[in-house]
Amino acid sequence: MTQLVAALSAQELLGEIAVMLFQRERLSLGQAIRLSATGFREFQHLLASRQIPIHSDVADFEEDLETLRELGRR
């Protein structure tokens, strides 16, 4: 495990954590994107490359919209 972590950059490690937490439904899509410090499309491609479906409900959707609004202000 140490070798795997050492082979990843800090950015990649955050992406891996975000994917794992999203897949386990511990983070919404917006939260996972924010944690991974990527954009929507980049994170969506990461999920697709691992065949992880995007799951959401109305609360997740509303939170994701707010996250995207915040990211647009930067």
C-alpha cells in the first residue's frame, strides 16, 4: 500500500479518495468533485473509466447545483 500511495501525486490521491467515497455513497457528486479538485467533466470521465454510475437523488442534485454555482464564481 505504501508503494501505491508513493506512486500517486497528492492530486491523484485526492481523486482516488473522492471516487471511493462517491462510490460508497458517502459523498454527493458535487462534494466528490470538490474533494478531487477537478472539474465536472474530468471527474465524470474518471467515474466512467471505472464503470461507476452517477447516482443521485433530488437532495444530491440540489447540492450539486449549489456546488457548481460556487465553482463558477471562482
